[in-house]
Amino acid sequence: MCNDGIVQVDSNVYLVAGSNTNWVMVKDGDTATLVDTGYPRDRDRVLRSLAAVGIAPDGVEAVLVTHAHNDHIGSAEYLRRTHGTPVLMHPAEVPHARRDFLHQVSAGQVLANGWRPGVLPWALHAFRSGGTAHVQVGEPLPLPEHGRIDVPGHPVPVFTPGHTDGHCAYHLPDAGILITGDALVTGHPTSRRQGPQLLPAMFHHDRHRAHGSLAALGQLDADVLLPGHGPVLNGPVERAVQHARELAG
């Protein structure tokens, strides 16, 4: 464990526990790939986490987006505009990041679920962190169609639609690490469960597809799971997927 919620999971891979949302830094010398960027008001924490592992903001070679919800792209546009950092994502997520449309839990859905433990405190935190602000990426770039991405860590995109239409996980085969975003999490303030699981149904654009996307994750050779929400999970991803399926029913 490093300072300020930074967990070193490999010689060059770090998960940062932000304000209810995680991001991942993959280093290569004095450069890095940043996977997701937290809420808009997490910006100072994002920059501090980079500095803590010796990365200047202009050393971020790319931001890889798992999906374009506000709590995952909060500083992506800042890095793009200020430092010229390319922001890449699955092609199906590009229009979502531009805000041609918004697939995000609505205020009505939150109110309808307000009786559930943790929902209203989470909603208040999300509001204060910029979760309802207009957040977009001005020039999102589509990922290459196949194979590894030529950025630090050389991650392999894994298409996992359901949470959003273009949700994408990232596999680091050489390190045996899987970055799952919100396709598979290990905890959330609105969930009373611990361990690998799908997010509560209100958060998914298409829960049926989200359930189906677990199959793509379960086929990967990885024994460290870095989720968008919750702590690092050690153990075979296949076993984590099976646990999530059992909970989802």
C-alpha cells in the first residue's frame, strides 16, 4: 500500500481508490497509461497519484476509458485539453463520451431505489463530486479493432457491453492482471455484498448484456482483478466470474 489510497499490485501497475471510484496507472519508466480518471472533483487526487509514482501529467501517454460515466471520465478532457493526452475507448463508447446521448442512472431511478441501504448517501456523494455535471470528451478516439494497444503496459481491450453499450475491460496478459471497470466490481456503496459481483441493476443500461459479458472475462488468464469499484481481488478471474454469476442468479 502506498499513500493516498494507492495500491501497488505489480512492479509497474497501481490501483488508486478515489472517491468511490478507482483508476489504474500502468507505468513504463517516466510515462504511463491511465485507465479511467474518477469523478470531476477527483482531479487533484488523480494528479497527486501520478506524482506519487513519478509521472508528470504530460507523461501520461494515453487515457483508456472503460466507459464514459461521469465517475470514470472526470479528468479525461482536462488531460486532453491541457496536455494533449489522447483519450481512447471502444468505438461504441465514442458517441457516449461526446454526449451524443447519456446512458447513466437517472434521478428518478435513484429516488425509486432510495429505500435501499446506501443509495441516498451514495447519491449525495456523487452530486458533490460532479456526478450530475455535464462531463464529456471533446475528441474521443476509438481503440484499434484487434490486439494490444501501443501504450505503456500494452493492454488488450476486452469488449464487455451492458453497463454501457461500449464498455471495455483491459487485460494485461504479461502481468496476469485484468482491469474490469464496471463490468465486474468487488464492492459498491449501494451494495451490501462483498466480493466479485455485478453492480445493482439500476446502474446498467442493459443488465442482460452485462450478465452475458461476464463470459468474456471468465475466459482470460488473469489472477489479479482491478475493478472500477471496490478493492483489488486476488485469485483466478474465472472463479470471480462464477461468484458474480451466482449472486446475480
